[in-house]
Amino acid sequence: MRHAPQPDVQAHLDPTSKQSKYRQIREILKTHAREACKPGYKLPPERVLAEHFSVARKTIRQAIDALVDEQVLKRVVGIGTFVVPEKLDLRVRLHSYSEDMMRRGMVPDAHVLEFAEIKAGASLASQLMLDEGTPVVQFKRLLLADGTPMSLDENYMPADLVPGFVDGEPPSKLYQALHERYGILLEWGEDQVESTAASKKQAVLLGVEPGFPLLQITRYAYIGDRLADYSVSLYRSDRYKLFVPLQRVGTRTPRYTDTF
């Protein structure tokens, strides 16, 4: 099996620093992994790193252990230590996927799986608080960033809210299309977050093994008191971590504030 090359670690310990050698090495290796390496790059052997930093291999192993715990590195027994993809912060906010990825410097893309008007079955009607059989717009997509599958998204909207929506091409940016075509600006929402496992079909689409852990977010987005968009998103757990800003009532505004 061939592995990606091993870029040399350039930084050295600072003898004047008040930080321990272990902490310095941990930060150097973390910076090296994130800035000098691509996902899949193999870290130099512990012996080589110990010689580079002039420390015991136990110190190198301790620093690598910490970065494995942080999911910056991954050990493969008998082969070596590798850089893993950096997880994206999944901030629970009301904005579009495309906007989020572009802010991160990544190229968003989407493969449309379903875009049609259907009649709501009992379960879907219950979720949307509609009568069974009510026309609903169904929009299913596989979302990618830099060509890598990131999530599966299903959106459902009352058809009377977006008349003629499915007559044209599927939108590349859903929320932007809703705003431009119908003047819809989703005002607030509620999310339910839980873990789940990838089915065989989901695994194929996301490029993972069946049973792979996924992060599921079920969203209910409203215009005033009306439920305008019900969605279920399945995120690869190896590409996302959940970030939830918290604020005590009466204190300063959170660092992150976003809208559609």
C-alpha cells in the first residue's frame, strides 16, 4: 500500500519558552499537520521526531497520543501515524450550506437526488402539520465540499407556499431561491440533534461503510407561526463536530450570529 509523502517538520523547540517540551512538541506537530500536510499524509516516525527535537521517544509518543485524542492524527498499527481530515464546526444556525462552505474557503456542490411535488403521507403530513395528501415539495440532495461527500439533505415545503417551484430547474442555493422567487425569508427554527447509523444506500452516497455513525439534525423552520420548511440532514461524523453557542440571559451577544 502506498502512502502520501512525509513532509519534514521544520520547527524546533524554543529553549526560552516556559511551556514544557511536551506541550511545545504537541503544538508544533498540530500546526505541521494542519498547515504543511494534507489529509492522509504520514507523520515521520517517532524515532526521527525524537532525534529532531532531541527528546525521549516517550515525550513524542505523549504528544502524538494527545493529537490522536483531538482527532488531528490517527495511528494505524504496524504502519504509522497519519493526518486525518479536519472536522468542520457544525454551528447550528439558520443559513445555507453554500454560504457556509464558501466562508470556509471550500467549493460547495450538490447532486440533486429528488426534486418533485408529492402528496404527503401520514408521517410527513404530521411533521409539517398538514392534512394527509396535501401537496408538498420534496428536495433531496447530496452535498459536497471540494468534491467530498459531506451530508445528505432532505427538505419538504408546503407546495402552496412555493407555487410552480418544481416546474423549473432545481435551485443550486435553496434559501436564496426561496427569497428571490417568493420573498420567503425563514425567520426562526428548532433543531433536533441525534446520532444514527448509515444505511446501505446512505453509505454508498456518502462514501462510508454501512453502519457508519452519522449526525442527524431534524429542522423545523418557520415564517412567523407557519412551518415553512421541514428538513432532515445526515452529516458524516468524521467531517463535522457540533458547535453550539451558549449565552446566559442578559449577558453579551454571542460571537456567532447568522441568519438565512
